Amino acid sequence: MEHTMDNESVITGRTDVSMADAKAMGYQAYQILRFGFTVAPIVAGLDKFLHLLTNWDQYLPAVVNNMLGGRGHKFMMVVGVIEIIAGIGVFLKPKIFAYVVSAWLVLIIINLLMIPGYFDVALRDLGLALGALALGRLSAAYGN
């Protein structure tokens, strides 16, 4: 007995999911990622000033701090402002700012690879960068 697949099955990869259900699931994934990439950068950015979650200055390589004339803490506060703006941007214009956040995370990964002992955090941030990239792609269908 031959099994044929309709267009919906080809798109979803399943025979038990309708096109409407697939679109609804895609929209839910978009909303979850949008929420996460709005809140996380804003919280991380604010914490650059408060240091409640961690001492963010430890994530700045010594060579960079030296290049900044020992003003690494002030630099991290500027980073915090950029992260807050990026989070607000994801909320308002995810089609653009999801890619900004993804690129920002790639820069963070490069930074972390310069610090021995933070490779695990760099790997986690790779996952986040890919999530932000996915949000950007989903924004083409669901976002503004």
C-alpha cells in the first residue's frame, strides 16, 4: 500500500499536524523567543550596573581592560546600555534587532574565547546566538 503525503505533511514533516496547527506552533515559538531575547538582554544590561547576578567585570579579558587604561568597569556599563537598547529593540523591531542580538552574542563569544576557563560560557552563548538567529528568521513570517 502506497502512502502519499499532501503539502501540509511535507511542510511539517508529520501527517497528524495541520497547516493551521503548524503556523500556530511557529507563532508560539516566535513569541517565546521574542520574550526571551527582550527580557534577557535588558536584565543582563541592568545588572552591569547592579552586579546582583554576577561580577560582570570578570568577563572582560585583562588585555582589553589594559587597552582601556583600566577602565573596564566603565566599559562594561556601556555594554549594559547597549544590551538594554538591544532588548528594547527586539521587543519593538524583532526583524532587525534579533540579528543585532545574534551578532552581539558572537562578539561576546569571541571575547570569552580570550579568557581561559570561560569556554563553557562561550558554548552556551553560541546556543543563544543561534536562538536569536532563529528569532530573526521567524520574524520574517510573524514579526514587525
